[in-house]
Amino acid sequence: MAGLSLQHPWAFAFGLLGNIISFMTYLAPLPTFYRIYKSKSTQGFQSIPYVVALFSAMLWIYYALLKSDECLLITINSAGCVIETIYIAVYLFYAPKKAKMFTAKLLLLVNVGVFGLILLLTLLLSSGPHRLIILGWVCVGFSVSVFVAPLSIIRLVVRTKSVEFMPFSLSFSLTISAVVWFLYGLLIRDKYVALPNVLGFTFGVIQMGLYAIYRNSTPKAPTKEIEATASDEDTAVVKEHVVNIAKLSAAADDVKTCEVHVHPVDVESPPVECVATGDAPPPKEGKPAIAGAGEKV
């Protein structure tokens, strides 16, 4: 067995180290799921990375069984299957209905449908070394998808300028794990193990770089909240202007109000006068006073 043979002591050492680091990597999301348990909510976390990680672990177990000499791959991926299944179960328990439906459909599509299809095709349409080669490249492809899955988290970090959803411990352990498994694949001359970890190392470095950039920055509010706040402020300003205009209009009416006094048709009658106050003009001598508007004679 290449993974355990004493003829490959360095391969065994890196494989054992890879098991330890990968196991710690699987445990890295524990604080996240503890928060989910305490708050009884998934808090915007996504289930995609855990579903894809479970699928990748299932594929590597199948690959190791076909190769028949990869005990170290079987041990760590078996542990990964158990841990990822627990994570997904907790997520499904506390997720809202829409997220539950999405995760359930994803599990049925990927972990049941796609894995079953790969199993049937490799068993029925290929044999011997060709089966292992086909499955090896399939494992490479889906291992890459495991490292690409956190891209959604990277986009969220850049948009919100917050590393809340990207723990540094997880990014660091993924990077170290990628280095160790790359060296293990190199030493046992298994390109299907070595190749995907090159990309894993790259994404790990990117995540740690983003953590260094945004760990002390002020989180940015979501766009919808900003628009809602701006809308509220605009509404308040408009209401204030309306009140001011109404007051000015009322003041203007008080200033410009005039009373029209109606006099009998007379050649000598004076012109109509407009006064700012509500008092009628004093009557002239020798002529009776005319009642103002709304007054009784």
C-alpha cells in the first residue's frame, strides 16, 4: 500500500499530517454552527460549500476504494462525510423554508443524482485502468469546485467589507491542508491528488489576504437598507418643506386679507378700500354707516 508503506516514509508522514490538518479543517466551521444553534437562525450563511464538500468526500472514497492502496484517503474522507452530514442536518433544522427547499434539492441533485450517475457510468462503461483514470479526472473537477464554492463568501466579504462570514481559521487551515496534500500527491506520484490542491492553495491565500484587508474595516450596510434610509430622509425633508410652505401661505393670507364694503350706488360714494385689518373704515359725517361683511345692520 503506497500510502502506508515504509518504503515511502515521507509520503506516509505527509498523508498522516494531511489527515490531521484536514480533520481540523472539517471542524473549523464549528463556531459558525454554534452561532446558528444559539441564534436559532442560519443568519445568511449558505449551505452550498457543505453540500459540495460532502460530495467531494464521497467521490474520493470511491476513488480510493478503486485504487485499493489509499487508506489515508479513505480515513479522512470518511470522517469528512460524517462531519459534513452533521453540518447539513443542523443547517436544515434552523434554515428558513426557502433555504431548506434549496438545500434539499441540491442534495438530491448532486449527492444522489450526480454521484449515482458517476457510479453507474464508471462501473458499466469502463473497466480496469481506464475506470480509474476517468474517475480520477472527475475527482479533480469536483475537488476544484470545492475550492471554488467559497467564491460566494469572497464576494460577500468584498461587498459588505466584513469578514464575519469568512473565519480566518478556516482559510488558514484550507491553505495548509492544500500544501500538505499537494506534497503527498507529488510523493506518491498521483496527479489526481496533487493538481486540485494547487488551486486550493491559491484560493486560501486570496481569502487570507481579504481577511487582512477587511478585518478592521467598518462593515458596509446592505444596499436596500441604504436606499430605505435615504428614502426616509427625503420624506422627512419634504414633509418639513410642506409645513413651512403652509405656514408661509397662512401668514400671507393674514397680510393680504381685505374686506370689501358695499355702498349704495352713488356718484359721490368713495372707491372700495382694502385694509389689512378686519375693522371697517369710519363713516363720514352725514351718511349712515354700512355694515361690513357678515355684520348685522
